[in-house]
Amino acid sequence: MHLEKLKMKLEHWAEHNDSHSSNIREQAEEAGKMGLHEIREELLSAAEAMDRAGNHIRRAMEKL
């Protein structure tokens, strides 16, 4: 794979994860408002995992 193509994919994935993480957090808050606290916590955990994945992707980009 060409290095520039890899960099573009990594940038896309990092942005994609950020978008999903934000959307998941919004839904977590909605779940909390409905009294679905366990679901809220699971969704927040999922968003945190996506944030960690995004950080790994960004660190990989820094190494290019």
C-alpha cells in the first residue's frame, strides 16, 4: 500500500471514530434521561473505547 494512501485512511478512521464517539455520548445522555442508567454507562464505556482506538490511530499516524 502506498504510504500516502495509508495516511489518508488513518486520518479518515480517526475522524470517523471521533464522530461515532460523539454520537454514542449523545445517545448515552438520552438513555440517562430515560432512566436507563446501565445502558448509559455501557454506551459511555463504548465511547471511551472508541476514543482510545482513535488515539492509537493518531499515534500510528505520527510514526509515518
